[in-house]
Amino acid sequence: MTSVTAVPRAFFCEHSASASRVLVLLAREGHHDSLQTVLTCHDADLAQRIAVALGQAAVGGRGPAVAAELERLADQAPAEVASVVRRATDLVFSGRWPVAEYAHRRLSPQESGNGAPPAGTVDALARTPASARLADLSGTVVRIVQMLELHVHDADRLRAAAAAAGWQPAGPDQSGEDVVSAAMTLADATFLIPGADLISMESSGEVLRTAAGDELADWSVEPVLVEFGGWRVGDVDLAEVDQLPGFDYAPGASSAAGAVADPVTPDFATLFSPNRHGGQAWLTPRTADALHTALSVLADEAYQDVEENGDQPVAGSNDPAWTVFTRLPRISWHRDAAWRYRMARAAEDLRRDLEAGRLPIPRCTAEELMLHLAIEDAESMTQDGLLGRHHERLPRHDDDYDWELCVELLFQDHDVRLLYADWADGIEDPETELNQAFGIGDLRPDNWFTPFDNVEPRDH
């Protein structure tokens, strides 16, 4: 009997009144998937736990926890079952499962794409023609946008599973790019939905690299934007993936807020070249970009705060329900949603100044407060290296990230900082002696949006 190897993809348990069977789903390139019995056990609960543990090992590979669990289950099993569990464990960890040649049926020419389409495909084409417009389709068209970030901890296991599904590498490994195409092959194989015909599917992929400023979506200070350009793995040279559109960061919206950002990052290298703004080279392209990112995130998080909490008061500086408004002076913690929207707009206005190549000079108290917060955030982002690839492409200057100089030159004064001081309670009211002693004017929250006398008001 001729023996070949297949890839274990999943494990199942079948129960009857007298016994339970553990089954393995085996994949083999160019063949239909096949089920094979692994073991029979009279303890239904034990058989189910063995199937679950083997399934976890098939996906994750060798690990101390799953190895210990499988050994524990083997110790609980009768001797004849225990030996099979240990043998199955070794096979699953290896990613190769020996089977008889006849265990799989070879794909027909139609099924492998080398002949006439199978009957199901003929039905799908008649029901959902590839050339159909939306109005031509009688049913409902559903668009589902998905993003996967996969930590490929066992590349060999991934490649073997993808190869069993028909994937072939385009050539020698291009710095991990073959892992991208292998992962996408397996991800794409799941889009078989009962009662729905697949009209189109586009994929985009890349390897994330910390050296390029990449970050996971949950930790990114900028939204992850994907522009599907209609290409699929195998249609392009994967060595060119990093130069293709898609998977790039663009300031202007936070991923948490769910907003849609402008995918075009302003050209800060030109907008804030050292020769602009009367020779004020201290606001360099990198400094401007960092401020722009911080203001973008601040505005979007402020909008999200209002959408989620509305008129609810801020309970304190550590109130977990709020992201931005806990950072404002406590005299503002009981403002309503309309007032808070105007604070978010203040950060947005400063961001738009930068996009237009203007210095972000505050024109009211609200903008002063938001700019102070943005400078703090921009400083943290630059220190932690969270500004992404587009930032690293900007030219470097000796004056990059001079935040003290920004504070000195962008503000007319720093009276708003007194609103945070415990000893200065009431200083916001122009009728109090403390306010008059400092000569700081009306800093009550309702007046924060009043333009300063010596600036041109915003046109909204």
C-alpha cells in the first residue's frame, strides 16, 4: 500500500450511544479534503476534549500549554487510547499526517480549473453573472469589509497548510512576502457562504515592520486605511507589495472613532520647508506632521467622546468614560454636548491650519487649550516612535521636535494654564479679585470660543 502525507487541518468528534470517534480533516494538494478516524473512545467527554486539544495543536503548533494538556488527556485515557493520542500529538506537531494513497480523491479537471466549470459554478454564473450591474441582480448585495492582522508564529506550518490548499510560492522568499501570500490563500478560502454567490473579492497584504514605523491597528495613533486596488496574490510581484497603494496611514481620523480620513497626507516637506513663513524654520516638516497627527487624533477622540457620552458630566480626571474631556480644566466638566462639539472643532481648525501650510496659532481660548494638549501628545508620539512610515519619509532638520519653542512662539500668553491650578479657583471669572490681579480677562467656559481681539475670526 502506497503511503503519502497530508496536512491535518481540523479535528472533530462523532458520538454514538456506545462510543465516540475522533476524526481528522486532512488536506492534500490537488485532492479533495478527506476525513480519517484517529481513535475510538467509550468516554464521550474525554474524546471531545482530545478532539479540541488536537484541533488547537493543528492550528497553533507546538506549545507548552497544549502539549501539557494532550499529555494530561493521554494519562486519563485507557492504554490503547493513550498511545494513539501521543502518536497523534507527534503527527499534529509535525504538520504531516501519513495516509494511504487512496484516502483522497483527486480533483477533476473541472474542479482544478482545467476544464468545464462544475455544476455549482454554472448555476452561480446564471444567477449572478460576472458582468452584472447592481440593478441587474434580483437579490440583496451585501458588502463585508474585513481586515486581518495575523501573527505568523510558525511560518513553516502556515506554508504547508497553504500548499495543501493549492498555494505555490512565486519564488524565493522575499523578506517574508511568501508568508503574506500563503496567509491570504488560507484566508480567502473561507468565503463560501450558503445562500450567497461571491461577486468579487479583492485582497491586499504586506509585512508589518517596526523599522518602517508600522504598528498594530489597536495601537496605531492613526487610522489604518486600506485601498483595494483590485489585485490578488499571484497577480503581482510580491517584492513590489510595499510600493502598491493600500495599507498606509493617513492622519485625520482615529480608528476607534470609525471616521473616514482623507487618504492623502499633506506634503509637509513643501508646506513647512525652512524657507517658508518668513524664515521661521523652527516649525519643521516633521514637527508640523507630528502636531497634525496629534490634533487629528485629539479632534476625532473628542468627537467620539461626545457621541458616546453626550451631555453626561465628567466624573473626574480618571473617569474611564472619557478620553479628551477629562484633560480639560474641571470648570468645563459639566458642559453640554453642543459645547463639547465646539471644543472638538477647535482642534480640527488647528489641524486644517497645518494642512493649508499655516502656523497653528490659536485664535481663542478653546484653541489654546487644545493646542497645549496636542503638543503634549505630539511629544509623546515622537518619543515612542508612533508616527508611522509617512513621517519617516519626511526630511530631518536640527530643529525637529522643539516643543518648548512651539509653546513659546505659537501662544500669545499662557493664562489658560492657571485654570488647572487648585489655588486659582475662580480665576476664570473677570469679577474676582484674583482675575483682576492677573489681568487675564474672561476665561469662563462659555467665553472660550470668543475670538481674541488681535486675530481674524474663523469663517464659521
